[in-house]
Amino acid sequence: MCTITFSPRKTGYALAMNRDELLTRPPGLAPTRKIFNGREIICPSEPGGGTWIALNQDRVCFALINWYSVAARVRGDAVSRGNIILTVGAVAGSEAADDLLNSYPLQKTNPFRLIGVFPATNQIVEWQWDLQRLVRKRHRWRMQQWISSGFDEPAARQLRSRTFRAAQKQDSSGNVGWLRSLHRSHLPERGPFSICMHRPDAATVSYTEITVTTRRAEMRYVPCPPCQAI
């Protein structure tokens, strides 16, 4: 249950992610810097160590959402999807991510969609795993959104996409203030289908924002629903 919005820039990009979780789940931990194979990433994390989004020293971002539209699930003990970004998060290019994903224990991993943003080549790659095949899709370097929902994914995509398309018509479309406004939106109403999601048993629990230019790369993290803090 998440929403990711990507906004390209002339020299970089901005990306925002709402993380939606059951209210019984332990809260995430604030971003910290980690070293993998001598390379640095920054990411928030689960108490157990996994993560859902990361930014590395090459200004590459990886973000992961669960793929609820695929009904298949791993039989027996599953490998946490939170380890996927820790596995690929330090790489500079999509080909290196391909190699690492192909050696990952995918057969023990439930369905996911992994988005990688590579500013050096203006490349966006999405890897989709459905328990049968790992499919690589390349997206154009343009404003776009990815949506997941464990409540009703088709309806969430339809309604959140409608909010997204309407917001794109605004004069401020694409800037950081616009991203924040979009990710705290309760349209069409405050509930399971709004981008800032609220249900009795689940809600948007954090907001992560990444801004990248040729000179700087920053991650901002808000450990609560964005409607309360941004």
C-alpha cells in the first residue's frame, strides 16, 4: 500500500513516496547512512533492517511497492521484500541491478514492483516479479506515478490516478511544494483511496521525499501521515 510520484527536472529529479501500512505494524526508523560493498546509501528502515526506499551516492533512487494485483503468494517461509533494496541499492546502473536481482531468492519472495531512477542516463526502470517471471520495463523520463493497495488495488489506481492527472494541470505542477500537496491529498475523500490514505486498520504512516540536482542529493523523511506534517 503505497504511492510514488516522480517529477523530472532539467538537471535531476524529485520523487515522493507515501508508505501505507497496517497500524499494528511497528513504525519505521528515520533515514541513516549505510555502506554496502564500499558504497554509500541513505534510507529509512524497518526495525528488522529492511527498507522500502533508498538513495545512493550516484543519486540513484530505488523504491519498492508490493504488487497486490498478483494473487499468488509464497508457500512456506518467505524472504522479506524489505531486503531487496538493500541488495541493489548501492549500484550505479540498471544492468548491475539486473544481475543482483537475478541472483536474489525470488522464488521465496512475494510479488513486488521495484522502481529504479538513474539520472546519469535519464533512465527509469521497473522490475516486476509475479512469482513466475521477473520482467524489466523501461519508462520514459517524464512525470508519472506508481500505486499499490492491499484494500482494492484497481480502485486505488483509478482514483489516485484521477487526482494525479488533475494536479498535473496546476501551474505549480512538478515542483516540491506541488509534490507535498499531492501526497497529503484526501481527494476524492479522506479514506482508503486518497493518496494520503486513512482506514480504521491502516494509514499512510510516513512520507519520503528525494530531490536531486547535479550538485546535491537530499532525502527528507516525515514519520507520520503527510497531512499532519507537510
